[in-house]
Amino acid sequence: MTAAPDPHAPDPTFHVYDTTMRDGAQQEGLNLSVQDKMHIARHLDDLGVGYIEGGWPGSNPKDTEFFALAAKELELQHATLAAFGATRRAGAVAGDDPLVAALRESGASVVTLVAKSHDRHVELALRTTLEENLAMVRDTVSHLRAEGQRVFVDLEHFFDGYLANRAYALEVVGAATEAGAEVAVLCDTNGGMLPHQVTDVVGDVLAATGARLGIHAHNDTGCAVANSMAAVLAGVTHVQGCLNGYGERTGNADLVTCVANLELKLGRPVLPAGRLAEATRIAHAVSEITNYPPLARQPYTGVSSFAHKAGLHASAIRVDPDLYQHIDPALVGNDMRLLVSEMAGRATIELKGRELGFDLTDDPARLARLTDRVKELEQSGYTFEAADASFELLLVEEVEGARPRYFDIESWRVIAESSGLREGALAEATVKIVAGGQRLAVIGEGNGPVNALDHALRLAIEQVYPDVVQFHLTDFRVRILDQGHGTDAVTRVLIETSDGKDSWVTVGVGANMIEASWIALTDALTYGLRAHGVAPAGS
């Protein structure tokens, strides 16, 4: 008896093809080392994509080195490594072309060839005839197939070429597939198409050629993902994209968004079961490697993707979270967040308190008082949207009657000076506190006033609370709130602190940057000590 097919198993006839390390790496300012590419490849394999385009061996030493190293050290569980390259040169023979040889010798079982499909590009960029371009496609594909490699063909500028000369664009599709290419990938290289155009062109090409088609969309009209979805609905079975929408100009189709749309909206499983739930973690991990901060508003994986600010939303979410969310964020490894702001109502504060472990439902008066206090503080310049740690301390103060006190501040001051013996100014801070029954006066130096204050405060507190040694300031952001006042404007500072495992953000507002920073710094250490289970003074 034949077992019923698993409805959750990925569709074996559909290709999810990632080009982050090749096309995505063409993004301005994005530079990947060989080891960066090895790490990214492992993350992509963990996501469960079918194909990973590693680069163009033979075109530059880095990509050649990557394929050599990958052959020795890269063990993929889900993905197949693909090498990218071009058809042979005009007037040459594929077997004698050194760049084709590099593809042949790359160790990759799949080769993706870029081929011209726009007649003017053939004549002006390649400087050859339309017939010779067809021969270049046939010769290169058939040569690599004879060498035992699978071949996909990226038809560069296909949509523009189709609109300019439909007959020739179709000829190139035919030449590629007749020579043995498994997929003819229609590329919107200039990114200028709209979904209805993609639908029409894909449908016509399928009807005219019967070829297996793919889509490679750029985002210059803001439609890369939409164009990819339109292509799938029109019949393509191979989708290319980049993690986080990386790519030159405005980027490529975001592969995670495409995959999430396919699985969650169109009901087409294209990744191994359970892999989509790793999407947010992997997208953010790759952001760390590329040194491009994750885009907060990225669909599905951004930290703001399921963040709710307005009180009206929170009231509905309290009844049913699905009322203001298009999916359960856990499906892509993300989480719902409630933002506390001047727009917050009691429902927001109540739900945020619950999220942080505080039940505020038993005391409506306290809940109302806390809501009013948040709005008053935000009116004076505070923001708790990105400063959960400061908001939690506010909750503790309201619920428990007092903020945790680990130290009392006697005084602090900062001096900045410069001498002719060195460039720049050295800052020196003096902090006087009482902690653990001791009066501590400490001097700290730094490359700026905030750095010096941070250094001095830690030196003092760690004498009583050694946990502070683990805390490190990881981010520092300053905003001038009433810019028309110039140098006497109110300043807001957000500080992110980490203990190596967790991180938290605190906020301070003051008449100047140093005062605001001091408030955020003291909150950061107070929150960290409380989170580490350290008992406050006098408890």
C-alpha cells in the first residue's frame, strides 16, 4: 500500500534559490570575506533553501578560494551549492574558455549561467550578432551538461528584451532549454516591471516554449516580492532572491518574504518542515555578518513586524491577538511586541506589564496612574518604545512602591581637557556614591564625557556588586528633541547594555547630553543588577 504524501513536505518540483553571496554582495558597502561566505552558507542551509549561489569562480580570487574551501569544509544538509558564471566568449569554444573551465572545475554540481536575452545588449554590450549569442548559449550549456553538471540559465534583462523583441527573447529561452538547461530564469535586471506585466510575460513564454521557468526580480519599482509572487502564480517553479533583500541599487527580492508568502499565504511548502520558524534568527544572524543592522520594518523578520503601539490595537489584542496580526509571528520565529508610548491606553500598559511579568488587572487605579505617568514622561521627552528596561523599572516602582536601590548618588562631575601633546580631548569623571554601606569616590577616564562617566560609575559599583563587571555598553544614541533651541535643547539618550547573554535598553532625558546619559547609565546598572537577582540595599 502506497503511503499518502506528506502535505507538509517541501515541493520537490519547486526551487528556492538564494543569491545573497553573489548578487546580494553587489549591494553598496557590502563586502564579504571567504569566511563570511562560509558562515552565510551554513545559515542558508539551516533555513532549508534548495540552492545557494556561492559566487563566480574564476572571475576573482575570493570566489575561487571560496569554492575550493567549500569543497573541503562545507557540509550541506539541505542545499546544493551553485557556481555562477557567463556563457563563453563570442568566437570562442566553450571547452577552451578559461572562465567556463573555472565553472567546470569549481566542484559545484550546479552551474548558473548568465546569458543575454535582450537584442540591444547582445549587439551593444557583447558586440556580437544575435545568432552568435544563441550559439554561445547552446555551446556553453551543452558543454557543461556533457561534463556532468546541471545547468540553470539566468536570462539577463529578459523582460525588457521581451518587450523590445519578443521573438528573439523566446529564441534564447529555446536555445538554453534545448541544449539541456533545466531552468530558464527570467530576470527583471533593471527592476522596472510591475506584477501585471510579469504575469502576462510569464504566461506567454510558458505557452510559447513549454520551458521550465524561474524568476529573478529586482526591487527598483518596490515590487520585487510582488513580481516574484505574480510569476509563481503564472507558472514559474524556481524563485531567486537574497536574504534581507540585499542587492545592488534598491536590492533583490527578499527571499524570506517570498518563502513566507509561498508557505503561509499560498499554502505551498517549499522549505523542509520547521525551517521557516528559523527565519528571523537566520535573517538577523546574517545581518551581523554583513554588518548591516536588521531593518526594523522588514516584513516577517523585522523587530517591528509585529509591534503594536496604539491603545486601540492593544485593546483588541487583549481579546484576540489575531485581530491585528496577519499571521502568528512564531511561524517565522518572530514575536509580538507591545510598544509603550504617549499613544498607549490602559490595555497597552496592562499587556506590556503582563509581558514583563506584572499583573496589573487587580488594581484599576494603579493601572490608570501608571498610564498617566507614562504619558506625562513621554510629554517631557521620554520614550519607552525601545527602552523596555526603563519601563520595567517604572513598573517595579509603581507595583512594589519603590525603585530598586543599589547605590545612592552623592555627586558626579566630568572634565574634558586637551593638550598640545595629543590630538583630541581626554575626559575625566569623578563619581561619589554610597553602596553597601561604603562611601566610594572614584575617578574614571574615557575618550569622551559619557565614556568617562560610565567607566567611573562601574569602577565604583563593582567594588560592592561584582556582577557589574559583566555589563558592557553596546550602543549609544542621542537625539535633540527641540532643535530650535540650539545647544540648550532638551536631549534624549538611549543606551543599550549587554551582559554577554542578554541586552537591555534604558532611556534618559536631560537639559544636556551628559545629564541624560547619566540617568540612562544608572538605570542600566540598576536593571542589570535586578535581572541578575542581586538584592537591593536594605532588603
